[in-house]
Amino acid sequence: MYSIGLLAAISMSLGMMFKILHWPGGDALLIYGMIGFVFLYLPLLMVNYYKLSINSALTEKLRLILGFASAITICTATAFKALHITGADLLLIIGTLLFSFGFLPFMFFNLYKKSIS
């Protein structure tokens, strides 16, 4: 899992550098890195964290699911924006709304509960 994350991160950073410098292969490196990160590494990481929180409360599980869903959506929107693919604006709005009104309330509620006890 971590080697997939490392390879995806290296591919994304090299792809962005190639794209900025207008070198050939930048688009391919960037898109393969984003695909590896969004569709391989993040779901594997989510399953790993979900297994660790299997005995946790429902709010903890929802926070985890909404956090990863917003991360996947925002990363996909970023890739679409960098490659000038249509639909990037809508994905970015959906990901930001998921993060702002889905993940953040659960996170701050959890922090509030911990501060009381």
C-alpha cells in the first residue's frame, strides 16, 4: 500500500514538473500518478483506517467515509483542472461541500466530545 502511495506521489510531482517545464510526458505522468493515488492508494488507506475503527461509534465511521470521499473528489477535480478536462468545477464544488458540511462537522463534534470528557 505504501509503495503504491510513494510511486503515485513521485509520478504526480514529476508529472507536474514536466508539465510546468513543457517537457513531453508530463500529462501522462500526472494522470497516472493521480489515478494511482485516487483510485488505488486512498481506497486502500480508507479500508485500513476503517478496519482500525470497526468498533468505533457511527460518527467516527461517517467522519472517515466523508473525509475520504471528499479527498477523492477534490483530488480528481485537481487532476481535471490541471489537464483542462470538463467537469472539474463541478467536482471541486462537490468535494468542497462534502468536506465543509460533511467531514468538518463530524471532526469538530468529535473534538468537542473529547474536550468535555
